[in-house]
Amino acid sequence: MRRRPLKEANSEFSNSSIVTKSSVNSGVELTSSELAQVLHEIKERLSRLETEAFGTNGLIPHSPPKKPKRGRKPKLDQQELLERRDQLVTFLEQNWPYLSVALCKAQKPRNASGAVALAKGKIPGLSQAPFYKDPLKHEEALWMFLQSGRFVGNPRNLAGAVAGLPELSWKRSLDRCPYNSCKLPIAQSALWDYMRRNFPDRLRELQPAQTTEDVKAVLAKSQSQDPTYLHLKKHPDQTLEWLNSGRPVSEKNFARLKVR
């Protein structure tokens, strides 16, 4: 069937409207049956117009509904995971002069979890992470991480690995906590170990330094753009104090430590 041009169809509808209006305005009263017939004709014309305009039997096309995303819902929300990680970073770095030694010397799972429990009792943190609440309960996962080769003496790797326990495995937790996503500055108590891992030559040269000028001379040897290293460069008068506050301590000395 040949479709009429839309312009022609619109003209037909307009003419019908004019006739109807003129009938009403002339004062001629329509009977209920005549009024029903007029409404019926208007509906038929509207239906034809929609068919000619959209080609869908009078039905205006709609976009298909969006399909729901497939896949299982994550066991642990990413935002909660990163919040746990950051809280654990703060706790671990505050205790890193002791934990950096104790965790490396641990011979079995209970040694490692016991060291964390001791640190928690000495310098507690503010964390809702299940690992923080009960490190002994998660000692097997902690031990597996320490033996995996991904620890490398870095407290932020440790925080990322245990933040997702028990909902996630330590591997999955660490993979979802990329190292550079933590924006917290390195705690003063963790600066010594940070320099040991990243700038061992500069740390060794800083140990005999006694004056601010000595510190400046040593730090000037490296043009690194590392944010922590640049922070030390900006504060050479405080660098030695900060580094000394993070010197490694044994369990015996840590137990004697008086916390302010």
C-alpha cells in the first residue's frame, strides 16, 4: 500500500479539526452519537498519522531495555577495602621500627601474628579491619604472604595483603590494592626503613652526618623526584631526627618503649 505524504495527512487532520470547531462555534449542538462519531474519526486519523510517521503500526519505537551487568557481586566493596588498607598502613608504619625486625626474623606463623598483636597492644591504631581486630585468627594468611616474596619488607604491601581478609585471599586483596593508590605520606617512624629499601647509599652516608649542611650535601647527590625524598630535601634540619625515630628496635627494647 502506498503511503500518503505526511504533509497530506497533516492537512487532512487539520481540516477535520476545523470542521469540528466550526460546528461547535456555529452554535449547532451535536448529539452524543454524532460526538462519538467525530471522536472515532479523529482517533482513526491519529492512528494513520502515527503509522505513516513511524512505520510501526502506530506504536512509537522505544530503545531496548538495558541488560543487567553479568558477574558476581564483589565480596568486599572496593572503597571499604581501600579504607581498611589505609588504616592498616597508619598502624603498621607507626610500629615499623619493631615490626620491620620482628616479621623478618619470624620462624613460624605464630611469631609473625604475635608480633602484630604485641604492636597492637603497644601502639594501637584505629582500624575496623578484621585482621587488626584478631591477627592471630589470620596468622596462616599472614605467614603465606610473608613467605611469598611479595612482602619485600614494605609495610604498605603488608597492609594491602591483609586488608581484605577474610572476605578475600591475601593475593586478591593485594592485587586490588595497588601500591601507588595509597596517598598517605610515609610516617616518620617508617622513614628509616623507606630509605633503606629505596636509597640505601644515601642512608649510609647520612648516618655519620651531624649538621644540616652535612644532610644537604648528602641528599643533593640524588636528583630523584620521589615525593618522600623531596620532602627530606625540603627539611634537612629535621631529617636526622626523623630518621633516628625510625631506627629498628628489638622486641626487648620495643617492650620497654614508653609511649606518650
